[in-house]
Amino acid sequence: MQFGIFTVSDITPDPTTGRTPTEAERIKAVLAIAQKAEEVGLDVFALGEHHNPPFFSSSPTTTLAWVAAKTSSIQLSTSTTLITTNDPVKIAEDYAMLQHLADGRVDLMMGRGNTGPVYPWFGKDIRDGIELAVENYALLRRLWREDVVNWEGKFRTPLQGFTSTPRPLDDVPPFVWHGSIRSPQIAEQAAYYGDGFFHNHIFWPPEHTQRMVEFYRRRYEHYGHGSADQAIVGLGGQVFMRKRSQDAVEEFRPYFDVAPVYGHGPSLEEFTEQTPLTVGSPEQVIERTLGFRDYVGDYQRQLFLIDHAGLPLKTVLEQLDLLGEEVVPVLRKEFAALKPAHVPDAPTHTSLVAAAGGAKDSTVYAPADSVTGQAREEVEA
């Protein structure tokens, strides 16, 4: 099972000091968090995509490429790639390039995001959100799996004889998770292709998460990809820890109370009771996280949000130390002991290459380039 962290890249005032970090400070902080995640032994670092304040992460591939250059083992992912408003041609190119730069340590999570105005900013209509997700992803899969694509759809101009470059590393596209909080159509899409399904698992009660995951598992089996319990599931979650639970609650309360997402609503105690948010000791985080299996079954990826709501970098790095030293080692052992042998691990580039029969050079060698019109032999001569 993979354990890691994800960030939504918010730039939020620290309620205890009144100071709001600059974009530059927040970007540098996330880079430090990603490197620290590998240092403490986590498996995954995931970054969201937003195109409006108070978020900075408009270009996840740029950030993840930097992280790839500074790390050696951690899996790099997105916690949202906007399949609805990004051009699937650009997604195919950008993430194949990132895959090469990271030596395969890349997967991505498709989503529609939670910012309605992003649709008109990119010339789209939010009422077409589900249709865009379905059509764009169908094209993206072809761009990664076919050297030459002829295509026509509803939402973008047709493609004739198009080759997306670079081709996927080793002729194996990045693994895709489909992220959704409330849309069964997206769970259906994940099941249809045999892809992963990721439930954010932060704001909704466990019963809702259970219904979504169970639906995905049933449809995964329906489409013949394996038994329902072999479907690839990921969960989010948010934690805040201190050695003593009372200290965690006291320290986190001001951040919770004014957080832009869930502040000014239910109390911290009500929210932790009704949702998977866990504020307390490492032991409480372990117990709560192990309990997720009771309602979603054996799953493959657990990501924690730990840098939201204006928490200072020093505090976030301390959270990572607690995750790496006290929480994740226990979770690894306990989840591994419970997982049946027929339930797969989370796909990685290595496992996908092996399943494909080995690495292949997928480079498309064109006889002439479109800039000079000269054949390769002429250019080399």
C-alpha cells in the first residue's frame, strides 16, 4: 500500500500571526515539503491544479519536474488534473514529458476541480462538465496508445494524422486515477477503463465514501477487469498530530475555525466526528486510518492533507516527521497483514512495464521534419 501527502496549494493567512505568505514563499515551502516527504519514507507526493487565487499551482508539471530532479524514489502525482478545461493534447504531451524526466515516477489524477469559473476562463461551459471529462479522457487515452490519431469530437477541433510527442516512456502511459467526491459518472468512467478511483474523503461522511467506492468496485467487476475487491482505490484524508491529543486540538483549532473550506461552520469536534478529519495523537491517527478499511475494503493508496489552512512550514515538516516515524510504519504493517494475496498493489511504472511484457522504445521516427522539410538522412549529412 502506498502512503503519501497531497497539497491543494492554498495561500491562506496564518490566524495565529495574521500574516499571509507570498506566492514565492508558498511555492518554496511546497518544494521543501515534497523533498521532506521522500526523506521520511513516504511513497507519494501529489499536487493539485488551480487557476485562481488563493492558489498558486497553475502548472503542476513544472513543479513536479523540479521535485523529480531533487528526489530519487517518491512517486509524483497530481491531486487534480483538470480533464475538463485542459486540452487533452497538452495533457498527453506534458505528462509524457514529465514521465521521461522522472524516470517513470509519475501518475496523475483526473478531476473536474471545485472552481466553477475555471470553465469560461478556458472557453468551456460548466454544464458540459461530465461530457467534457468523458470525451477528453477518451482522446487522451488514444493519444498515449496510438502513434497516429485521427479523431473528431464535440468539444475541440478534429485531429488528422496527429502524433503526440514525446511518446510515453517505455511505451507505457502513466497510470490514471479518476478523482471525484460526488459524481458516480466519474466512478463509472474509472471502472470502464480499469483505472484507479480516488475519493477525496475529507468533507463527506464515511457513508458517502462507502457508497461511491462500492459503486466503482461493482462496475469495475462488471467490465471484466477483475473481482470487485481487486479494483484500485485511493483515499484522501486530513490529519493534524501532536504527541498529546489535547495539544493537537488546541493548536489546530484556530486554523480550523477560519479555514477557507470548512471554517465558520461546524465545530472542530463536530467535523472530526462526522468526517475523516483526525486531530489528535499519532495513535489516534493510526486507529482512525485503519478504520477506513472497514467501509471501503482493502485499498491501494492513502494520501494525507497536512499543509492546508495557513499552517506554517515548520509545523508541516513536524507533521511529516510524525507521519514518517510513528504513523506510516505501523499502518504499513497492519494493512499488509490484513490484505489478501489476490488484492493488487498500486500500479507503478515498473509493474505496468512488466505487465506489458517489458519496455519498448516508442519513439516515432518521422522521415522528414515539418520545419525544414528535409529527410532525416539529409539533416544528419
